[in-house]
Amino acid sequence: MIEIKVNEQILPAQLATVFAASGIKRPVDDLDRLHQMLQHANLLITAWDGEKLVGVARSLTDYSYCCYLSDLAVDQQVQAKGIGRALIEETKKTNRRQRYAHPSSFKRSDGLLSKSRV
């Protein structure tokens, strides 16, 4: 059974393995770059088959208006089973849920905090 996790820390080598197994074109031989990619993404949704990472959706978001899904990769051996769709749906759900929990959603123009009407 596939388990979807939100913001689970992964290693650059794990990301490289999923990218390579998915067929997506990413710098899989540059672990330093992959480390930076993980460090600067603020929403990471992962799919696990037991202990094995089989899918990833890496996004940049402001939790207010925009969420850019930068990388969507699923191991080819488990593609066409709805894992990519589940990663996208969890990305959307988590981004909506965090919209009101993230501090940037509460800032008013006068610098005080209040709940946004987004």
C-alpha cells in the first residue's frame, strides 16, 4: 500500500533515485544541487511503498495565492496506479489547509495580523 507523507525529510540521494527511476530530466548526478532543491522547496509531498520512496511532488508556494509544482516524479515501476494524481491532490489540499495557518496569510497592510479573506 502506498503512503503519502507531507514535508517528510528525504535525502538528496533518495530524490536522485526517484528522479532517475521516473524518467524525468533532472541533475541526478549533482547531489549538492538536489540538496539545495530540497532545502528551498517549501512543500514536499512524498509517496512511499513501505520504506521505499516511489514518488515526489516538490513545490514552491506563498500559501496565499500561488503554488508552483516544480517537480512531479513517480517511479516507472509504479506509474499508472494513481500515485501522481494522489501527490497532486495532496499538494492542493495541503496548500489550501496551510493558507490560513501560514503567517503570511495573516498580515494586514498596517503590519498587524488578522485572518485573510482569501
